[in-house]
Amino acid sequence: METISARQIRSAVVGISGPHITTSISKGVVAVSRADGEITVSDVGRVIEAARTVALPPNREILHVIPRSYVVDGQEKIDDPVGMTGIRLEVEALVVSGATSAIKNLTKCIFQAGLEIDDLVFAPLATGYTFLTKKQKEIGVGLLDIGGGTTSLVVFEEGDILHAAVLPIGSGLITNDLAIGLRTSIETAEKIKINYASAIPDKIRESETVSLAQFDAGETEKIEKKYISEIVQARLGEIYSLVANELKTIGKDGMLPAGVVLTGGGSKLEDLIEATKDYLRLPAEIGKQNFELGGFVDKLGDPVYATSVALMLYSFEHSQSSFSPSEPGILGKAKGFLKHLLP
Ligand SMILES: Nc1ncnc2c1ncn2[C@@H]1O[C@H](COP(=O)(O)OP(=O)(O)O)[C@@H](O)[C@H]1O
Ligand SMILES: [Mg+2]
């Protein structure tokens, strides 16, 4: 990256993800500070801070406290209370937290690479802010990022983030099972998945085969493409049953009007859109960035780079505007960690 951009990189916005990351709802309450009762930005900051001080297990760290709605003197569902008048200000917020050990390991790696951390961001959250339109988030949408080892889901409704989860399986599970089922190496299984697999076996005629000789000169075997896709379908079913369960816990199973938007390398699987519609009973589409980039545009449009592009735009946007869905704090925390690590 330093070579391509001809710039030395000193610090980075770091994306964090993994099944250790969980979300919960927290509430905060404060008394409005001004004598005339006008609510200020500082009151909002204090109420978010109050929501942050929820009882969190000692081995977890808060990454984001995202306000969902405010209550002013009992009046609910207020998006922006600044300038309103009241005595009591409440917030309902989504708290995203991660395991302290995982966060420490990550910050240590970045530090050892000689970089400073500008911000630590739950990666799927950045992807959600970058790949979904305002309208989709308003009517209800899920962002499903299928990576190698994990699949992450972020659900938005009425413009707010409703739920987020990182599931412990991803597209790598499909590759592993292909290697076992076809008795090939992982490398060959990966090539077969990328070049010959479909998420829908019914689309493939019985007679179609793949010759293993093209991957390994010593092989003579021919494998039925339908069989390949049956393995893919089974593992995809496993991933999607976890996704459906997650949607069920928030009452959104088959109930997101804007459907799901797919990102991540795993979303490039042939016929995935159709399979997703069938499995989840929801509209589905491949995520498109809702912005224009110069330079390496064609490369960066690839879903594999969804997270990197999203983190870049997220940091750009959140350093320029005063609004921040992830209130500051984690930055100071990350720096705190680094201080711990210094001799
Ligand atoms: N063309 C493709 N078809 C199917 N799967 C693909 C394709 N390209 C990449 N993948 C899969 O995407 C996964 C990696 O996705 P990626 O978003 O890069 O991972 P992560 O974000 O977890 O690092 C791998 O399991 C890889 O096999
Ligand atoms: Mg990815």
C-alpha cells in the first residue's frame, strides 16, 4: 500500500470483527444541565456516557455506543434532542463490545507493525454505513458480509442500527467441506469453488463434469459439477440457518422489506443471490458502494474489498463531520492499551 500510494503510513483506522463481538441494548438517563432546560450537545454526550457505564463483564471492552433514540421528559422516539427543552433526558443505545483479549491482541499487532491506531471500528458497522442507502436503512435491511472464517450481519430499521452479530462460519467452511468430499487439497477445493461451484445444484445438468487433472497433473478423476454444488448447498444451508436464527431473535426472520445486501468474498459465489432469496425468504442483492472513487475504482468495487473501502470512507466521513455514531472514547482506550504494552 505504501508503494502504491507513495506515502508512508503512520497510523490506521483498524477494523475489528469476530464471533467474540456482541451487541446489547443499554439505557442512560441524565438531568438536563442548563437552568432554562434547553438540551445541549454536552447533555447528549453525558447521556451516551451514562449508557456506556452499563455493567459489563470485566473481560469485555466497549467498541461503540450507538444512540438509537432519545426520550425527553417521557416523550419517546426523538432522533435529535439538541435544542429541545426538558428536565430529564434518556437515551436508548446499542452497545457493541468485544473480548478484551482479542482487542489487546489486535492492538498489539498493529503496534508491532509500527502503526498508530486512529480508531478501532467494528468492521461490519462501517460496511453498513457505506453500502446501504438511507432508504434501505429506513425501511429495514440486513447487511450480510460473508468472509472466510466468519459471516457478519448488521440489521438496520427506521434509519437506526437494530442488531449486529458475527457468526463463526464463513465461505471457508464450503472450501473445507469440498476438500473432504472431493478428496482434494484445500487449494484445489478453493479453485473448484471459485470456478465451478453454484449455490443451486438444480441449475446444473447431470452430465457436466470437472476434470481434476487441470489442478493436479497426477489426477485423472472427473467430478460431477452437480455433486460439487450439492456440497456447496449443504454448507451454505448451514451458514444461512445461523443467519435465519439471528434474524428470528429480533423478530425479522423473512421480515426485512429491503431484504439483504451481500458483501465479502463469499458473496461472489455463483447463483448466490437466488439461493439467498430461497433460504431467507427475503429480497437479495450484491452490495454496491453508494459513492464514487477515483484511481483504483475497478479493483475496489470488488466485494472482497468491501470492508477496507468501508473503513476508509467511514473514517473520512467521521473525521469530517461532528456527528459520530461511534462516540469517541475507544480511541483513547486503544491508546491506553498501547501504553500498557510499552515497556
Ligand atoms: N469468486 C469467488 N467465488 C466464491 N467464493 C469466493 C470468491 N472469491 C473469494 N471467495 C471466498 O471469499 C472468502 C474470503 O472473503 P473475504 O471477504 O476476503 O474474507 P475476510 O473478510 O474474512 O478476510 C474465502 O472463503 C474465498 O474462498
Ligand atoms: Mg471480507
